[in-house]
Amino acid sequence: MMLVVGILSHTVDGQTIDSTRRTQPFEKFWTRSRTVPKFGAGIQDRAFVEVGLIYQSIYKHPLSLASRGGYFSVDVFIDDKNLLLGPKAGYEFTAGFLGIGGDVTYFIDNNYNEAGDDRKAWAFTPKIGLSILGFANIFYGYEIPISDERISTISRNRFSMTINLNRDYFNLKEAPRR
């Protein structure tokens, strides 16, 4: 009897539920957003490269991954006649193998004619395409001019491939969560 009273009156200390990390096999969560490098290449009548930063968050779901994020980048068009730059701001969302996005670009066409004049124009580009879980994307976009001036030396149609170098893709279990 004394043994039962002794056991029942003894207090047990342990961790609180909030201090342990959940490790369910089918967890769903968003990672904390990170600013990560964004690299790409594409074609729009002529080749271009894209370099920038994306503020990206990844959603882990048992069936797939999704990602979202706003970005700033610069398109540099490769041409032997002139330099065409396109700083831009945009947003993209991917879910599994599909992705959508859009960006606003301010094109700066240096030395576009024989007199060496510069031309500047704004454009909005909605885009849609295939994604490898938000890590790598292949998009088709259609450039819509939103200023009076238009850069006529490039097509309105564009194909691009980008890679978002977010280290959370390589270890989602340990990624910081929201």
C-alpha cells in the first residue's frame, strides 16, 4: 500500500508539447521565406540571360511541393549590335509540375539605331509553364507593352528556364517553418 501511495504522489517532469518538433510522416507546412539567387536563360528573338533574387517560400505537402515568391532580376539580351537590359520585378507560384507568374520589365535599349539613340519601354509579361517543384521552371510568356514606346527588336513571345537556388529544397525536414 505504501508503494502505491509513493508512486501516485510522485511528480513526473517532461517536455511540454510545444517544445518538441513534430515529425509526422505526412506533415504539411510552409517554410520560412528566404532570399535566394535566381538564374536563368531564354529566347525572345535573341538569347538572354537572367540574374536576380527571389524571396521564396516552399509548401511541403505529402503529394507534392509548391512554392511562391516575389523577385527582382535583370534580363541581359545578347547581341553584337547593342545592349538591351531589362530590370524587372515579378511574382511566381508553382504547384507540383505547373507554374504561373508575371513580371513588369523596364527595357533599356542602348544604341538601337545608327545615331546611337537609346530607347526605353515598360512591358508586362504574364507567363505559364512547367516546373520541377519550384526549383526549376520552364515558362512561356507573352510581352504586353504598357508604355507608348515599344522595343520592336525583340518578339513579344518568350521562352525561359530559371533555377531558384533555395537550400531548403535539399533538406525540407530541417527547413525553418513559419
